[in-house]
Amino acid sequence: MTYLGKLGELTLKGSNKQEFENLLIKNTKKCLEGKNVKIKLIAGRLYIDCEKEDCQSVEFTLNHLLGITGWALTSTCDNDIEQIKKTVFAVAQKCAEKGAKTFKIETRRAYKQFPLNSYEINCETAGDVEKLMKVDVHHPDVTIYVEIREKTFIYSDSNIGCRGLPVGSSSKGLLLLSGGLDSPVAGYRMLRRGMKIECCYFHSYPYTSEEAKQKVVTLAQKLAYYGLQTYLNIIPFTDVQMKIKEKAPEAWSTLMLRVCMMKTANILAGRCNAKCIITGESVGQVASQTIENMTVTEHFSEFPMMRPLCGMDKEEIIRTSEFIDTYETSILPYEDCCVLFSPRHPVLRGTIEDAEAIYNELNIDDLIKKAYEEREIIKLTFNGEPCKISN
């Protein structure tokens, strides 16, 4: 069985293109570790040869492999026009059996020594297929692709890839991961830019349940399928949150919680060698995400802040969460600590001066440090089960 992955953005790189391609191969091998597969990358195409029993693993890998725009299971033959015609007809038969009524053929002749050009190959192969279906070059039910390289690859079903850059080609970021829809999507979008991520979740037991915690572990595992590996830091934040409730002005409680999270994230980002902090904030979505309040939050960060969802609306975020299979988990009815003790009338346009004054009045640094030191760390990988490690 031969699978073909199509490279996208990587093909536009310059003198460092080889580095990106080598990293893509390395990531693919890591995902398929222990499987009997052969992997190679030639002229903008990733090829994976495997036995039938490993097809499911290969397809799962290709569905999560960042750096390809699409993939397909191919039928292969020698670079001989008669064999190509027979193979195209066999692929077309399967399409017709599934109900396809119209078709077109697209040929890519990377092997320029082949005696026929792309148009001639289209014409030669379409003749027999017309016995099964009608030609429609504008809106066909199925497109049959013919790629002539060191041998010929023929396929009709092309699956959507994750695009972007291979994980590890950019720096590392710390993702503030909640149990909602937004933050997993934010993490995925930064993974697509080649960034490795580590995750941080703030847990306020018993006000947030163990089910809420498990929900976040599941979300982190789904991100690990794209990022190959991640660590989830679960930080006990009950004492911090209770002190905010007791001493901060009610209208400021949510924003102060965000500030305290940022102070904790600074410690963790420095420890795990992250170069930025990633959040799932989208402008105007909730009270803490007005421009003024986001400015306050960013003021307390010692690292650059990445907000990849900043200009997205909820429908766009939901579509991405469905694509990466986090939607059903995110909508489970277990609330995270951000919705606890939420004020009825939160401050909408906080100022840095007021935020600093209120934060200093809290005298909360020791509680933040204690919460960080008592964190639980879970390692999540592409192929393994989640496992706890010491901090």
C-alpha cells in the first residue's frame, strides 16, 4: 500500500527548504515508530509504503501531520501508458460503483522523459473511462489524478491535510488551556506554525470537578496528536481564587484572576523554556477580552503573547474545533475556574494603574508561587498513554 502526501508551504521555502523537509520526515517516523513502513520525500511529495495491517496507523498519522495540504491512498504502476490506462480504469470502476456519474482526469508529469505530455495522457486514459462515466471538466463527480514520477501514482480520493509547518520548526510556546472551545483551537493554530507547545491548566478543586480536569487532559491529548508530545501542568488555584474573591473589588475579580494566571504562567514559561504565552482570547467575546482588559493582562506578562483567535468569531472557532476533534469534548458541561464567582457587572475597560494597585493590595505572590510548586504534570505523547511525572 502506498500513501502520497502533498507538501504545501514547505515547497515555497528557499535555501533552508531541506531543513523543513527533514523535520517533516523525522516527525512522520516518530508518529509511525514501531510500524513496518518506508518513508521518503521526493519533489514535493511524501510517500509512505506500508502493509495492509498498518494502514489505519498511517491514515491517522496523515490526518494529524502538520506540513501537508492533503493525502491519498494511491494505486501504482510502471511508467507505461498501457499499464497507466488499466490502472486508471480500475480506479474509475471503484468510483462508478460508489455512484459517480461524471469524471475528469488531471495528470502531472514530473518525470519529463515520459513520451506523452499531460494533455495526451489525459486523452489516452479517458477513452476507456468514458464507458463508465461522462466527461465533465468543470464540475465532475470525481477527479482521477495521475502523477508520473519514478513510477506512476493514481488516485481519486484526496483527503484534506493540516497544512502549515512541521512541528519543531519554530520555538516553544506555553498554552493557557481551559476546558472551553477557544484555547485548544489557539494551540492548534500555533502548532500549525511549527511551534511546540506546553499546556497550563488552572484547577480550583472542589469548585471545579475532577471531570473538568479530565476534560482538559483529553483536550491536551488531542493536541499531542498534532504536536507529537506535550506536557500538561495542572496548577491548583483554589487558594488564589478565594483570596481574589475576598479582597479584590467584585467587578475586578475576573480580570484579577487573569492577572494572577499570567503571573503564574511567567514562572512556568521561564522554567519550560517557552518563548511566548498563547491564549484563546478573541476580541470582544467576553468582558475580560475587551482591548483595554487584554492590555491589562498583557502588561503583567513577561513574555510575548500570542492570540491566534483574536480576529475570529465563534462560528469560525467551532468549525476548527470540529476539524481537530476537540468540539465534543469542549462542550461537555464541566465548568473551568474562569466562570467561578464571575461578577454580575465586570469591569469592561480596566486600566493598568488600577490593576497594579489592586494586585499589590492582594499581596498574593506567595500563594501564586505555592500553587506553581504544587502543580501536577502529565506527559502526553502521540503513541502512548498519559502519564504523571514529578515536577
